[in-house]
Amino acid sequence: MRAKAHAASRGFSLVEVMIALIVICVGLLGIAKLEALMLSNTGTSRLRSLVALQAASLAASMHADRNYWDGTSSYWNPTSGGNIAITATESAGTTTFTGNPSALQAEISSPPTCQESTPGTSVTACTAQDMAAYDLSQWGGATSGIAGVLKNSTTTIGCAPNAAANNVVTCTITIQWNENTVAANAQEQAAGAPTSFQNQTYTLVVQP
């Protein structure tokens, strides 16, 4: 009777304890992977939302200054083959604009002092190109512009007449950036998701 009672009250063996620890560790590793994936997805969603907001902000500026962007002014003449192709490249907190029209590209870096109307002062009245250059310089700024929220990005602004729509000017805003993602499965891991940045592109079509 005493031997049976002793056998019934026997505790866990070392092997059982080790198996339990292995199961717990595997579970904790899975939870850690889910946390990393959740944080990565949250950061990716935030970044893509900012990209969409920046593109919408630029489109709103085009609508506000359609005297320049719709091609009816003399600053650029789409009917004569003069299209807009401006590239904004962010690097080290600074946005650099290149491309054509060269007059707009040169004015973006140092917008002139002007105002929308001239109430008897000596300040020069703003032209449509002045407004476009000022809007682009503010949009590419480091404080609240794309240089402050989207590092190492490239934005291309292309405007040309659409022959299929009675030569109405159509502008395309394309933003490219790199984002780091965490692989959720073996297929993404084989594609190199956890070890390399993935290039993403956001495109918005505007008719000023």
C-alpha cells in the first residue's frame, strides 16, 4: 500500500518539463513574430496614407492654380508640344526639383515676393507661374511638405494634352518610395521581404 501511494504522488519527470518548456518557447516565438508583423503593417499603412495625402495636396494646389496647370496660359503651350515634366527628389531633408518647363523649375527654389492683388503697394502681383512655383516649394518643404514625411522619395509630375478627350490637359502625379516589410509566410521570406526594401509606387491622375 505504501509503495502504491508513493507511485501515485510522483511528480513530473525532467523530460516532461523540457517538453513543456519547448512548447512554451515555440508559442512565445510565434507571438513575437505576430507582434513584429503587426508593427510592420501599421508603419506601412501610415506611410501609404501619408503618400496619398501628399498627392492629394498637390492635386488640390493644381486645381487652385488652374490658370497655370490647364495649359491655357502662355507659360507652357501643350498644343505646341510643350509638356510639363517635373521631378522632385527628396534627399537628406531637401527636395530638389528638375525638369521642364525650365522657367518653373528655376523659380521653385527661390519663389519671388509677390501678392495676389496690388492695392497700391510696390509688391509685384503674382502670376500663375509664381503661384505654381510657390505651391511646389511649399509642398516639397521639410517642415510640413513631402521632405518631412517621406524620406528618399521621388515624385514625377507630368502634364500633357489628352488627344482622346478634346486635348484636355491631364496631369499624372507619381510618387515612388521604399518601404521595409516583414515576411508573414515562407513565400514572402523566399522573395526577400525581411532583408530588402521594396519599391512602391502611388499614381494619381488629375485634370486641372
